[in-house]
Amino acid sequence: MEIKIYHNPACGTSRKVLAALREAGYEPQVVEYLKNPPNRASLKDILRRMGKSARDILRKRGTPYEELGLDNPALSDDEIFAAIEKHPILIERPIVTIGDKAALCRPAEVVQELIARAKK
């Protein structure tokens, strides 16, 4: 089963989730998304597996969220994806994918729920 974490090593929650995966016996593929951001097709696939929209993974704090006007409810997913492509810091972290499941693991305990769902 392929496991991937979209990780920011500077983020305590992201580090906790990575440690929890390893403690559970998994060695995930670690994608430092600020250095290697996922492309639009990958993000759409992740969101499909999460059952979420592009707006659901937007990080507000410490990003250009407000200055880009991303709080505008009239923005389409394509406009949000375009902003994310230019500013990958807008992706909330950490996102973990396990097989055909995915979750934004914030708080860190969400990773345990994801592991349990993926085992079913």
C-alpha cells in the first residue's frame, strides 16, 4: 500500500504525523510540497480521495491568502488551483494519502483515523 505525506519539516503537526506513521510501522514517501508542489491533476486526485474541495485545503495563516482575496466565495476551484500553483504555501499541511484514501491530518490525531479507514 502506497503511503505519501505532503510534509513541511518546519511544521510541528507535520513532524508529529510523520512520526506517527513511522511508529505505526509505515515508511511513507515524504513530499516536501514547498520544494516539490503537487501539480493540479495530483491535487484534484487527492481532493477526490478526501471528498473535499480546493477551498478546504487552503492555509490562511502565514500565507498570501488575504492579499490574494482567496476568501471570496465567488472564486472557482480553477482560480484557487492557480493561486496554489504560484504559492504552494497555501496548501494546508500535512496531507497524507494511503491507497485510495487521503486526509488533511490536522490535528495530528486524524492520521490514526486515516490508517484505520485504509485498513478496511
